[in-house]
Amino acid sequence: MAKSRAKRTVKRRRRATKRAAAPARPEACDAPSSRFVRDLLVRGEAAKPDKKTGRLPSHATHVITGEEGGETTVRRVRFKAF
């Protein structure tokens, strides 16, 4: 009987790890990220969708999702093919 006990395996639950609180707006905290967004706007690669059709211009690779407090939030929607 002692041998059968040794062969049994017990599944153990993973312990929940405490995660550090993420900043509310990581793009606002990081200077390179804000520079990247500003450069996207200057080059015209970030645009808002058209009000009538809801589509982005063909040259845009990012959509502007929000503007608050002087900070612009963008989201990648497609890649540019040269």
C-alpha cells in the first residue's frame, strides 16, 4: 500500500500573485510614447474615422480613439505597405 501512495500525484492550484498597480494612462507617463503619438499626427498616419462612412483614410495606420487633457490616444488598425 505504501507504494500506491507514492505514485499518486496531487494537482495544486497556482497561487494568485499580487500585481503592481498599472498606471492609469501609460502613454501619458512615458515621454517616448507621447513623442510617438505626436509624430504620428504630424506625418498624418493617425486620423479620425470619417463621420459619414466610419472608414479611415487610406494613408492612416492608426485611429484616434480619444483626446483628453491635451493627450491623444491612438490604436493601431493596419500596416502601411510601401
